[in-house]
Amino acid sequence: MTPEWKTRLDGLRIRDLGDVFPTPKPVIGMVHCLPMPGAPGYTGAGIDDVVRAAVADAQALAEGGVDGVIVENMWDIPFRSGPHIAPESIAAHAVVARAVRDAVDLPLGINVVHNGGTALLGIAIAAGADFVRVCMFTGAGVWDAGQWDEGSSAELMRRRADLRAEHIKLFCDVDKKHSVRFPGIDLETHVAWTRFFGADALIVSGRMTGDAPDLEKVREAKALAGDRPLLIGSGADAANVGAFLEIADGIIVGTSVKHGGECANPVDAARVRELVRAADSVR
């Protein structure tokens, strides 16, 4: 007989991605925020320009037919990580994400790179988001900017309960781009740890933003994921999305749906439509 506390925790998890999104095998579009206050690329012009650009990208993604969006601080480079993410970054991110929430009627996610942890919850609560992408839920490793970091699950799960935010679901990376895991943390181990601590869904990605993961890694991760949905976290485009969605349960897309396929450019609704049509062929 399963103890009551375990039944409650297991009941918090989604059964499949249809619990969050309106269609099987969702296409989730990235809203890459312009540099925000505190980032080297920030112009000092105020938050309004950041909001306008994010809303325009979200509307283009919605026009193209995506099933959800994630608002991310993509251009706050070089990225801080974990507890080093500054309060001005968190506050600005929440303002932008709330504007996106009001602009498009789609499931909303939040990602803070790198590894926003509990900052994700504050932004998600303020914005009215449905889920968060957690870059390093378990394990440990080093990020591209050189910071050593560790899994955020212990603090994140406690804060989620304390803040009465257990409706916000946790989409957690395994083998995350822009990072190298501590030696010995192979994919099987990382997936097992991430499942054990209560992730709603798992994400696999390539080496860097815009890089696609190897299909064999996707197959391995899907086999290891068990009852948890698996998403592709980078590198999807109109040419490969069909192959990915024959294995995985959804994709997160950013770079390939920008004008010219360049990550720093605005979203191109025509490219979004092309990718969604390709996805529809297998879902």
C-alpha cells in the first residue's frame, strides 16, 4: 500500500504533456528577452523596449501556431548562475513575462539561465506561469562562463511547497546545453536522479543553443524517462522536427524560427508556421 504522503507527491506530477498543452507532442516557442538591466548588452533605455520585443515575439509565435511559450533571459550574457542571479534581473524578467502572459493565450513557461532555481518560482508566480524549465535540477557541473553549480531540487521543491505554488510544473534538463556534468554523471544516472526527485518532464538538448541533440541520445533518454514525458530542448527545425517527434513527446524551439535562422533576430511567423506544419505531419 502506497503511503498517503507519497500518493500526494506523485499526484502533483502531470500524467502527460496534454495536462499542460492543448495538443499532443506540443511545439513550445522561446521568447528570448533582449538584454535586461544589469546585463552588459543592456542599453539603459528602460524596460519598455524589452517588453515590446518580447510581446512581439510571443505574438509571432502564437500566429505561427505554437502550443506554448517560454520567456527566457537569453541575452543576459555572460550568464550568472544559481544564487548569483541578481535581483534586478529577476524583477525585470517578471515584468516582461507578465506582459507576455497578458498578450497571448498560451501556456506560459519561465527559464532563467543558468539554473534559476528558486528565482524561477518568484518570476513564475508573478507572471502567472504554468511551468518552469529547470536547467540543473539534480547533479552538478560547470557552466560555460566557468561557474561551478549544483542541482537546485532540494531548495526548489521546498520553496514551491512553501509558496503554495505546486501548480507550477517542473520541466527539467538532463545533459543540459552550455554545461559539462561532473565526471561519472552519465545520462542514465542523471535521468534516474531527476525522476526520483519529482520532475514532471525531462529535456535533452545539444551542446549549445541551436545545436540539435543526437537522435541516439534522444532514443536513450526516452527509454530511460519511463513515465515522464521527454522534450527536445534545442536544435529543432522544420527539417528534423518530424524525426524528433517520432521519439520525443514535444519540442522547445528558438533559433530556427528567427528571421534568417539567427538567434539574435526577432521571431519569423512564417518560419514558425513551416515548423509547425512539419510537426503536424507526425502528431
